[in-house]
Amino acid sequence: MDVVSSQSVQHFKNDVGIRFQLYNSLFTSLPFHKIEKTGILLSLLSSMCEEGYEKGSGPVEIVEDFFSRHTSFTTSKERMDLMFRLVQYVERQVVLFDALEDASYKKINDFSGPGTLKQLMSAVAQNNKEAQFGKVLEDFCVRLVLTAHPTQFYPGSVLGIIRDLSNALLKNDASEINVLLQQLGKTPFFKKNKPTPFDEAVSLIWYLENVFYPAAGRILSELKNQFPGITTAKHSVIKMGFWPGGDRDGNPFVTRETTLQVAAALRGAILKCYYFDVRRLKRRLTFHGVEDIMSDLERRLYEEVFIPGKEANITDKEIISILEEVKQIVNEKANGLFVPRIQELISKIEVFGLHFASLDIRQDSSVHEKVFSRVAASQAGLLPADYDTLEEKEKVKLLLNLKPLDNTSIFEDTVVKDTVEVVNAICSVQKSNGELGCNRYIISHATSVLSIIEVMGLFKLNGIGCEEINVDIVPLFETIEDLQNAGDVMKTLYSLPEYKAHLDRRGGTQTIMLGFSDGTKDGGYLMANWSIYRAKEELTRITRQYGFDVIFFDGRGGPPSRGGGKTHKFYASMGRNISNREIQLTIQGQTVSANFGIIDSAQFNIEQLINAGVSSSLFADRYPPLNGKQEQLLEELSSYGFDAYIKLKNHPQLANYLYEMSPLRFYSETNIGSRPAKRGHQQTSISLGDLRAIPFSGAWSQLKQNVPGFFGVGTALKQMEYIGRFDELKQLYNESLYFKTLLDNCEMAMSKSYFPITAYIAEDEQFGAIWQMIYDEFVLTKQYIYKLTGHDTLMGSYPVDKLSIRMRERIVMPLVTIQQYALVKLREGADDMDETLRDAYGKLIMRCSFGIINAGRNSA
């Protein structure tokens, strides 16, 4: 362990570990019902869990033993009441741990070290690459797209407490900490009602206002201070995207009205940020010649933000022009006093405009198909009645020559009607928030050229010709098959004169989204990651061949099984054969609060991404692209991993295993998101095909098995050893940042697996074989990762993350145990169990999910 890592570990132990024990003891002294006894009992249960699993006991045996040895409770109600109290106690322990990590963030992470903006700018100066740096920044940006995917269980009130508690811990204000812990004790963690898409949007707008807005200001100020000549007016280094209110894929609750409502909220929020910044700035710019200008700007912003019904008329260009005038006067008449603060505000406006974050529209290709089937079946006469039976080429030709629809009243299906009307919503948002307010349409499950052209057809239905479409059409390739076919789809698309003309009007750039989540669900960890890498290489080559640029938008989740983990290292390792003009990725669920929940962490993680993207252009020789032999090696490794994963995936009992042995069936009752847990939500049976990637990944996580993050890796490595190629893999591990990061993330997923909790399933007649299959692969993977890396422990390269994961897993072990206990009891009771008790067990399982998932904050 190097000196910096050693210092970080020591800071973590002192500022998080020891302080957690200290402040955790305060919980027992809070004036709440039976809290002291609950705290003592929780400590006893935690110890019994650790000792019991080491001895081979199961969750039922441990919990029953706990009740008989440490309580006098004999009735189901008494025991249930205590278990709910224990869950509530652990939930609050997790919040305390979150706040401590937030408060210690700057001590634990080196803001001048590898991957930071300071390190990048130092490398630029040392290598005399200032000119190249400026050139790269003319096109490069990091685009973070906030999504409302339901992996965050904290209500907004609790997130606020975490923020305030973190500040109090930072100041070591014992009195304030005590008050906030009392508030935390009385604040409910459970959402009684499902949030609406607008509720989800409001929650994420809070992060835009309180975290991303100031973090972007810090980053841009640092950049401009070091390199004043760099211009970001035409192309911002940071961009924000937004899915709540625009993402219709599988969410029937998003409507045209929702889209307009969210866009208005985004505009109002950013104008409010500008208003308060102008007010603060005005208090400093008290000089002759600028005071009146600032007062007038403050008044206009106030009217736009706070006066209901006020017609919006100010533009971002106008605000910038006013501030540039002020800056010039201050430079000339006040010796440039406070000019850096004026410039910081100008830079923020260049980033956020009047839209704050670009609202993406997303819909599934099957819905578009349904729209045009309905158009053909109607009496509108726009498409032939036999449209559905035509070949793809004929359909494409018809859609490109489609005439406008008179009205949408012909559609009875509300989703179909909304899909047609959303085009008008896009135009309305662009009018109020600027084109950047809503200028991308993403097509889930894009499988063909027709999938893309159908979106152009939607605009034609609304009377908007191809030459007037001010929107980027973004296909999303997700499954292994779709990723393999993506190159052929784009070749055909680029050959269409109408689409080529569209791309020319859009700056000669095609954005393509690649989905990690469904890829790992479909083909396993190795094949999903490798298929995306190969698809990026091929799509880069093909797009350049046709004279266009390509930008990749990655649908990444928090855990490695969904493309998360050490994300910035993947981007740094791409090499020149993969387009790196922009880094675009989704930020969702607990990843928002974990990696971007406070200004410090947001700044640090955005800087890591900027550094990764810019370095891969400026210092391409650091991480050369994989050569043919290395690619062939990874191709073979992935194919062995795929074969192993498919055997598990095709096991006839796998869907039932997840449904019966994990909390999967309770996901739809958690009230964490407005979306259903699976596509085709009207169905009652469970199917891996319909299941969304998030519940799929989350179910494995709560089982502490994390299958999508490791399964098949051990078998693949063993097979490579068998055919005599293991030494080549060792060399690749030492030479390739891509391959090393791939395995580092696998280790992260494995670090959060703990099989003793579910070892009892090995004896189950129905599911024992599946559990054994998964466990054997886990043991094999760990064995071969040690052999490959030379380490004797998982995550040896990331000691702080490893320590954080270990402490968090220890905190929630009682919750996982109680959850498994409840699942077994439900299974044992079957249909004979009292309905009230059955309902109570279901609620207990669901509540345990909250703490377990919130505790998995560190992107795994």
C-alpha cells in the first residue's frame, strides 16, 4: 500500500470508523420508545449473526436462538414489533455512516492527486500541451444524465438530514449532531405513496440546484484561473441531462403534460439560481456604472422567477451579455475587483442556459411500431391497410414520405396518443428553454433501421418535415444480439439520403446509446462488457467511414453488474480506436447521492471523468488500444464466460429461485419509483425476459450473491488456463487498464457477496442445485482472480473502498438475516399462514430492502 493510500485508510478509520462508534452510542440515549433496549438487542443480534454464520447456522436458526436467549417474546406480534424496531435502528445507523463519509470526503480523497483537474492541468503544463488542451476542450464534454430509476430508498426529508448532519459532523458540533439524530429518529423512512414522475423530477432538481450548480462553478473557475485563454462559450465542458418527465419507456405515467411541467420546473430552478447569485454579486459590485445594471438584472430575474403568470422573455445570451458589460466596466474602473466571481457566473450560464438540464425523451421501439399500426388501421389514409405485412424498406419509404395527421382523436390508447403528441411538447420546451431544453429522442430496444426512422415518422405526423427536426435521434442497443447487429443497422442508416441530410443538419454527429444493464442480464458480466467494447470500436470505425462523428451515451447503473464501479477508468482505457469526443452516462438511484450527493464528491467525480476523457486524447500513448492478439484473447475469454452464464440463465428454476428466495416479488410495493418493476406489468407471472435490469440486479444484491457482477468469470479463467493461455491473461492484466478495471469491478461485486447467509438453500430440494452452482462459481472466480492478480484478498488495490464496504456490510447483516428469516417463514407458511401475519412478513421484507440497498452506497 502506497503512502497516500495508507493515509487515506487512516483518515477513514479515524474520521469514519471511530466516530461512527462514538456517535452511534448517542442513539441509545435518545428519548424514544424502547430505543436503549433496541440498541442493546441489535448489538446482540449482530454478534450472533457473525458467530452463527461462521458456525454454519442459517438465518432462521440465528433469529429463533436470538429470541429465545435474549428476549421473553413468544408471540408473533411481539417478535414482529421488535424486528421492525431493529430495522428502523439500522436504517438510522446507515444514515449516520453516510453523513460521516460525506463529512470526511476531502480528507479521504486527494483533490490534487491522480484523476483530478489539478493533476491534469499540471500534466498539460509540464508537457507543453496547452494548445492541444484548448483544442480538445472545443469539442469535449462530460454529460451526466440524471435518471429516476428506482434504486434510491431515501425520501427527500432524510436526504436533507444527511446533508445537515454531514455539515454538523464537519464542524464537530455535538449539540447540533444530537438534535439532528433526534430529528432522524422521528423522521419516517417509508414512503406511503408512490411518487409521481413529477415528484421524482423535483427530487433530482434539488441535486441540480444544491450540488451540480455550485460544483460546476468550482470546476470551471479552476479551469479558467489556470488557463484564462480557454474558451467554453460555444461548447461547455460540463453538460447535464434529465430523464424524469421525459422517460416514457415502460412508464405509462409520463405524459405530455408531465414533460411540459418538468421543463417549466427546470427553467424556474435555474433562473432562481441565477437570481440568488446576482443578488450576492450585487452586494459586492457597488461601483459607479454597474450598480444600476445589476439592480435591473436582479429585478428582471425576480419577476421571471417569483411573479406568477409573468411572460418569460429573458434569454441566457442576454444575461451573459449584461454580465460581460459589467465585467468590462469593473476591469476598467475598479481594477478588476470581483471579476473572477462575475466570470464564474457567466461560466455557469454557459453550462446551464435556461434549461438547467436537457430533458431527454425516451420510448420503446415496440410503442412506435404500435403507433404506425394504429395509423394504418385508422381511416386517416396515411398508410396502407397492409402496412404491418410490408418489408422494412417499404415501411421506411412510407414513413419518410408521411403526410401530417389531422388530429390525434383517432387514438383511443393513451400511450399511443401521448407518443404522437410528445413531438409538440418537444417544440414547446425548445421555445421556452432553448433547443438544448429538449433535443434528444432515445429509442429503447432499437433493433433495425426502421426503429430510428419511426421517430422521424412521428415528426412527419405532426407536420414537421425532415429538414425541421431539431432533435438528435438516439438508438439504444442493449442485448448482446442488438450490440452485435448495431454496426449493420447504422451502415444502412448512414446510407439513407434523408438520414444523412438530417445528420448534416445536426452537426455531422450521431449519438448512440449502449445499455449495460440489459446486456449483463442477457449475456453475463464478461460478454456484456466485451460486446459493448467491440460495438464501440466497430461503430466508431463505421461512422468515421461515412464521414460523421459518433458520440457514445452509456446507460450505466451504480453496481458493476450494470456498468458502474470505477467508471472513469473504463473511459481512460478506451484508446484511439473508440470515439472519446464526449463522455455521456446515466447517473441513477443511489449513485446520485453516493457519488454526487455533496459538492465535494460531485466535483471530485466530475473531475475524474474530465481527466479520463481529456487524457485519453492528449496522452493516448499511456493507454494504447488493444492489439489484435489481445482482442482475440478477450473474445475467447468472454465466450467461455457467456457459455457458463447461459447455463445458469437457462436453468428452468432460475426465475422461480429469484421470486421465492429474494425480495424480488416485493419490489413493486416499495413506493420508491413510479415505474413498474417489469415491462408488460399487467402480467402476473414472473419471466426473466420481462424483468427490468434493476430489480434483476437488485434481487441478486439483496441475496448477497451479486451474480450479474461475477458469474462466468471463474469458469472462463479456468478454461483459459486449461488451454495454456493463462500467462497471456496475466500479461494483459498488467498491461491493459481496460482488463484490469473489468476485473477490479468484478472484485467489487464479489466483495459485497456473502454466501453463508443463504447457505441453507443448498439443502432445498427445489433450489439447492442453483445455489450450489452459483456458490461454486463464486469460489472458483475468487480462486482464479487471486491467481491472476497475485493478491490474497478482494479489492486489494482499493483499501478505502474495501474498508467502507466491509463496515457497511457489517451494519446491515442483521437486516439481511431478518429479511431471509421472513422469506423462509412465508415459504414455510404457504397458503395456511394467517393473512395478517403474511402481510406483516411482507412489509418486514420490504422494509429490510430499504436499509440494505441504501447501505450499498459505494457503487456496488
